[in-house]
Amino acid sequence: MQGVDPAWLPDGAFRPIGTRRTLIRGTGPLVDTVRGEVTEACARFGGAVVQDDPDLVLELTGEDDGGEAFTCGRRDGCTTVTATGARGLLYGFFHVVRLGEAAFLGETEPQHHRPELALRMLDHWDNVAVHPVMGQVERGYAGGSLFWADGRARGDLERVRAYGRLLAACGINAVAVNNVNVHAAEARLLTDRIGEVADIAGALRPYGIRTHLSVTFAAPVVLGGLETADPLATEVREWWAGAAARVYAAIPDFGGFVVKADSEGQPGPFAYGRSHADGANMLAAALAPHGGTVHWRAFVYDHRQDWRDRSTDRARAAYDHFVPLDGEFADNAVLQVKHGPMDFQVREPVSPLIGAMPGTRLAVELQATQEYTGQQRHVCWLGPMWSEVLRCEIAEGSPVGALARGGLVAVSNVGDDLFWTGHPLAQANLYTFGRLAWEPGADPHRILDEWIRLSFGAGPGSGPAAGLRSILDGSWRTYEKYTAPLGVGFMVQPGHHYGPSVDGYEYSPWGTYHFADRDGVGVDRSVASGTGYAGQYAKPWAELYESPETCPDELLLFFHHVSYDHMLKSGKTVIQHIYDTHFEGVAEVEAAREVWGSLVGLVDPARHARVAERFEEQLRSAREWRDQVNSYFFRKSGVPDERGRRIY
Ligand code: GCU
């Protein structure tokens, strides 16, 4: 698209295909998409779509069975992609794009590729109207919404189509187009404004992406004029069944509903004395005749907690609410669980709920939008964190990536910004998410290299690749170093969540405390003396987290309240660790900024300028974090820095 950053699909990525002869077999809309892609590449680079003597065959074998798998191999000078489903052919085509020239070298046995997770989804927290406090995109750091402008669906959906193309190229197949906090205007997308959703769905469909909608549980009341939204009331069930039927009349391949209920003030079944399973199953029943799914979010906790109340622990809430309901959810109800028990902090343990609901289809929710990880002003590549989560065997022998039978979801980091994600390097998070959703066990560093090669046209060790890798690779740990220490979380400015405020949430109702005093810091979540949260885990995690002696350093303050002179496994005291990491974190940002400076001339000037500008802000902010956190703990503890560095 003119004027918009090409992200990981620059024209040059299509040269290897565009210079060759491609034979395409099969019919249908997605095959047409593939044919259109190849035709355009050939027009640009001189190749051709041919009937014989091809270098590349892209073949849909037989009737489209809806599958997403494909087989790719190379023999006798010809590369062949076959698929039994048109979606599979589309993914096979982008597989060849990702391979680049390598797809046309030597011989390779046919290899079968299939996504490990059937649902790979982005949730947009986009509002149709601009919300007075949250702006248009809640927790959005990349401008306005891609989908909505001037109070309605964009008339020109070319950008949405280009977005669908980027998503298909990294394997994403579902998008929810509005915020989980459903305000008045957005509620009506379900009913009289469904035509606007259908337009967006129409722009995403050619790239194999299904559209989902966030709905309000109170819809029968606020839209239907009923007196109740009780999920067991016949008129309510009928209302939803009718609403779902009308949605499917407008969007036959509609994916389903996303629901945030009884959470942070959103309406839900509790008002009627019903359970979350009652609520979810009622919506599941309305969607079932049409093949749709309800994504019911597990982010349920008391957001009006009294900070004096030490018996309530927000970390426990999702487990306490949902584990008793295991086995009660309908087959087409998916429980969507945030990967950690709190709220997308830079470091959290894996949510114990994920290992404790074997009778429920779970989707795991990640946050690509960097609400608590630098808001796309800081470089923070989340690949290693997500990979750690997905590989963690939270239930015996089962990694999170396998337990997420209902799919992997990320809150989108995209807006109408020219670079899609505000910070151009935040595109790496979106790409990595898609690739990990396809293959949760994949090595994130290999994905990063792939992203660099596609986006910057350089192989490892050449051009800007080494510099980019060094900037992104450790950026999550760098961010962790200069922000809240040892898993304790938050310490952010209330409301917008950007920048440090150590006590910002300490006496608030949100349930996110660090309990620092003159002697120590951290939250005792042990069974022996604390909130008992550690006991929500299966073995070996419950035992590991229970004691400060065995708890991993990086989560120590999440699970324990310890004194400042407590000795970490690293051999440092907690207080010295806080000082050291905060100085190191800033030094690492300074070094990354230098590396970026050295890439001038090697990367597109507009990208270079945007990232350079963001690095200035990251460095300013990192210094602020360092100085506020270090000064705070120096003043509380009175313990000086061993190395005598400047603390205020
Ligand atoms: C966080 C975030 C909210 C969001 C909520 C959610 O609390 O700050 O903006 O609505 O998560 O996931 O529902």
C-alpha cells in the first residue's frame, strides 16, 4: 500500500516467486487471492503464471475441505505446494514467500506443515467512537483504529485488506474487531450496525481471516428492550438465538462472540445469581446452530478491593472463580485466560488456571499491545516471554501451548499508524505472535531472524541484521531490569500505566500491591503464611513457589515478602539486585540506542527516524524508572549501594 510501511511484506520479498513460472491449480476465492498475489509479483519482476513447465506449483487438490495444512517439497527443479484446503494453499504460498530464494534451491523431501492451534486470533480493543478517557483504541499506542473512523466502519477498507494480508503471512486466522469493554455505540454492532461488521469481514475474508465481535452481556436489555439478561430466562435465550441468526445472515462465516462479563464493571450473569458457565453456555447455544464459538474471558476479580484487606488476593481470583466450573462449559464455549494471574506484567508466573481445567477448552490470551511493557515507545520484543509461557509444563507433561486447545489470542498492537504499530520494531511482536500461535514450541529467535530477513531484507550477519538482533533479542529483559523488580509488578502511573510511580497503586482498590516497608518488600502468596495462591499450582510448581529458598529469583517478590538483605540465588541481596539491575537496564538502553544509530543508511530512513525518536524517549523514561525505583528503595531501606553510584 502506498505510503504505508510494508512491514514484513516488502515488494522485494516476492522477487523469488515473481521472477519464476508458477502453475496454480484449483478454484475458489482463496485460490483467487493466491493467483492475484502471484500475478502481481510476476508483473513486478517478470515471471509468469503458466500452464506448463513451472518452477513452482501451487495446488489445491480436489474440493476445498477447509483445512489449513499444506505440503511443500522440491524435486527435479520444481517446488510444489499442495493442500486439501484453500486456506492451506494460502499458508503454503506465504511459506514459500518466507523461504525466499531458498525455496528454489536443491531438492527437499515433501514436508507437511499444519498449525498446532486451530484458532490464532487478535483481539482489537478498538472503539467505534472515541472514548473520553481511553481514546479510540483502549491501551492502543499506534494511533486510531484500523477499522473504525468518524463513528463508523471505514468506507475505504483497503488498509484492512492489507492488514489481513500481513496477518495471513504470519498465520493469524481470526480477528475480533471491537473492545471487550463494550460501550453504548459498540453494543449496536451486534444488531442494527452488523452491516458495518460485515464490510470489515468482507475485507479480511480473502486472507482466510474470520471476524469475531465483542458483545455486552446486557444486550437483551440495552438493545432488546427486555427487562432481564438472565441467561436462564427463555425470552433472553430466544433473543440471543435471534440475534445470532441475524449476524450469520449478514456474515455466514462469522467466528463468534468475545465476552468480558462480571469484570471491571462489565455486566454478567452474577447479577442474576447465575454462574459464568450459565452465561457462556447460553451464548454458546445461540451460536451452535451456525458453527460459532463464544470466547468467555476469565479475567474476573474484585476491582474494588480495600487495600487494608490482606485476605483477598487478586492473583487467586480467576482460579477461584472458574476451576469449580470445569467440565460445565459447552463444547463451543472457550474460556479465554490471561497468561498470568494478574495483568500482563513484564514478569508473572503462568496462570495456574491453565493447568487446572482439563474438562474445558481454554484459549490463552497474551498482550501484544505494550500496555505494561513500554507502550510502543520502548523496544520490548516479547517473543522470549511468550515462548517461556507456551513451553511451560504447567500441568504434568503438558506445556501451555498444548493446553490452549481453544487457541492463542493476543490483544492487538496495531492502529492506523503508518508503521502499523507506532514503534516500527513492535511489528516484531505481532509477527512473532502469529508464528508462535502456529507452532507454540518454535524457537522465538528463529522467528525473530525470519522477521528481520523479511522486513529488512538481510540474512543473519549481513547488513543491519546483527544490529537488529542485538537490539531486540534482550529487550524484554532490559525492560524488566529498569522497571518493577523480581516479579512484583506494577509500580506504574495509575490510569494510563506509562512511566514509574512506585506507590501509584499501593493504596488503591485494584489489588496490585508490593507492600514495601523499611525492612522488606513483596507479596506473601505462600500457603504456610500468605494468601495461599502458591497452592493453586500442581506439583512441582506448588512446592517450588512455596518457599523463598526454591522460588526462582525472577518471581521472588511475586510469591514472597522478604527482607532487603535476603540473599538471591544469584548471590546478591535483594536490595543490591534492585540497584544493579536498574543501572544495567539504563546502560543497555544506551547501548541499544547506539547500535540503532549505527544502522543509519542501512535501513529505510523513515523507519530509522521513527525508531531513533522513540529511543530518546525510552532512554529518558528508563532513567526516570531507575532513579525513582532506586531512590525509593534506598530511602525505605537505608541500605547504600555497594558500588556507591548516584542515588537520589
Ligand atoms: C487491563 C487493561 C484494561 C482492559 C483489561 C481487560 O486491566 O488495563 O484496559 O480492559 O485489562 O483485559 O479486560
